[in-house]
Amino acid sequence: MTSTVMVMTTSASVPVGPEGAITDGTVTDRLVEANERYAAAFSDPGMDARPVLHVAIVACMDARLDLHAALGLELGDCHTIRNAGGVVTDDVIRSLTISQRALGTRSIVLIHHTGCGLETLTEEFRHELEMEVGQRPAWAVEAFRDVDQDVRQSMQRVRTSPFLVHTDDVRGFVFDVKTGLLREIDPS
């Protein structure tokens, strides 16, 4: 069996010019070029949209979280739903409902993390945004001060949603960005 090793770069290794501008085209150009290389070697794995492990993972969008590597997952194992903070919003409930009712998932894993940017924001962010653009955002910031308590709140939102049929296997964790370890949160 052969494996492919991908070399990951960080923004620190991308050529930049004055004011941090990327000098070799745009970031999107680089992504499209990477996709062309990927597609050249791509072969259809023959999967459908149903996750093999019947699990949906809700996590923060933070770039430091490599969920597949951290959880030992392969392509096709899970549905991954990410947003700022990994909080359970109406849109997350929408995605989880489709994941369960149309695509067969039964378990839900919630992952927040240490050092989350939402711990530094408040709902004042919405007000400032409204003042700047002249329109009030329809969404809440969902900022929090206590990551453990926010995981508990997210678990409660999942467990009490009338749209979700499988709420008996809902577990929440905090990922430590310094150690890579998950710490499970007691729901009570």
C-alpha cells in the first residue's frame, strides 16, 4: 500500500510583499492551481454522501484544527460542520437534521477549542458592524467567556431540538491547540 504525503505550508511560508500582500497571484489562484494538481491524480473513490461512521462533527472553523488528523478520520467517514466557535446555531441544526434524516448519521460530536477568538468578542461586535455598514446583522455573534459552558450549551441545543431524531449519542469536547488533546465536557 502506498501513501501520499502532503506538505502543508502556513501563511508564514507564502511569498509576501508590502503590507502582507501575496506576491505569486492571489490565494484563490494558488488554491485553484493546487486543485488542478489534485484532480490530475484523482480517481473517484466510489462513495456516496452517507458517512461510513454515521457521525456528524460540529467544530470551530479555526485553521489550527485538523479534524481528520486529530480524530483519525478518513475521507467519507463523517460529516463535518464548521463555523466560528463551533457553536450550535439554527444553521447547524439545519445541517445536522439533513445529516441525520436524509443521510443516516446517528452520533454527534461537538468540538470547541482553547484560545478561541469568540472568547475575545462580545455582542457589541454586531452593534459596531451595524454602525459601520448601516445594516444590523440578522445573526448573533454567539461569543462566550467559558468554553466548557458553551460546549454544554451546544450539547443542550442539540439534545432539545425537535428536528433531530438521534440525540442519545451527543458528546462535547474542548481541543487543546497546544497539545492536540481532546478533553471531554460533562454535560451536567
